[in-house]
Amino acid sequence: MATEVLLPQYGMSMHEATIAVWLKNVGDPVTAGEAIVEVDTDKITAVVEAPVTGVLARIDAEPGTTVAVFKRIAVIE
């Protein structure tokens, strides 16, 4: 079953973030709670954690891409 990885909101004023670097590649196994990507906001650099254990099946936002909060950035199967 596929699970979408959504860009979380780190503060009420956060509306978007820029993908800085993926820490995992497509095809890599991931564990729930493991950091998979770093994102930059106006105020902080944060990591997004895998919501489930599985395999990173797809990356939807490449480094340098600005993404709105709660939008899909990857898929884990």
C-alpha cells in the first residue's frame, strides 16, 4: 500500500518550504521516523521523517523546488 509523504507545517506562519537535499534515494528502504529529506523555510532548516516503514518509491519534489505545506513530496510503498 502506498503512503504519501506530505510537507508538514512547522509553524502557523509557514506556507511553503524549499527542498534542500534528499537523504534517501528512490528504491532505498526507510523506517518510520527516519529523516528522509531536509527542507528550508524562511526561519529554519528541518527534516521530514518517513511516516511509515517501507521503500521510497517516488520523489515528487527535487532539490530547489518550493512546495506548499501539506502537498505530496514523495511516496513510500
